[in-house]
Amino acid sequence: MQYQVSLELSNEPAALERVLQVIRYRQFAISEMAMNRNEQDKLTVNMKVSGQHSINILTSQLNKLYDLADLTTQLDMPLQATA
């Protein structure tokens, strides 16, 4: 299954690296990723991840990171053609 994950992180050295390590340790793969700095000097990271395990395993570990300010996930549904 593929999921869209949106994170808001503290703009600290290695914050993104810690997120990527958790994703790798939990055996998820990233297919797309975009990162920006917002007005509050936080990093906003949007990515698509996929894996064989439940997304709850990943989100519970990401929520333990002290750099994390906000986390949202949703199932990435392919667009359906309308007739």
C-alpha cells in the first residue's frame, strides 16, 4: 500500500536524517519526497511511502521523534477515470 505522509519538523541539523532512518528501519520505501521551509522556520516534508507493514508502525515511531511538530497520513488512492 502507498501512503501520503506530511511532516512538520524543527529546522534542526539531522532532523530529516532521523525521519529517513525511521522510515528505513521500519522497511518502508519512499517513492516521492518534497521539502520546504515554512514561515515559522519549520521544515515541511511531504512524501509517498509504501511498505508491507501497517502504516501505524511507522507513525508510532515517527511520533517519538523530538523534532516532529505535526504528522498526518492518508492512503494514496490512484485517480479514477470518470466515464
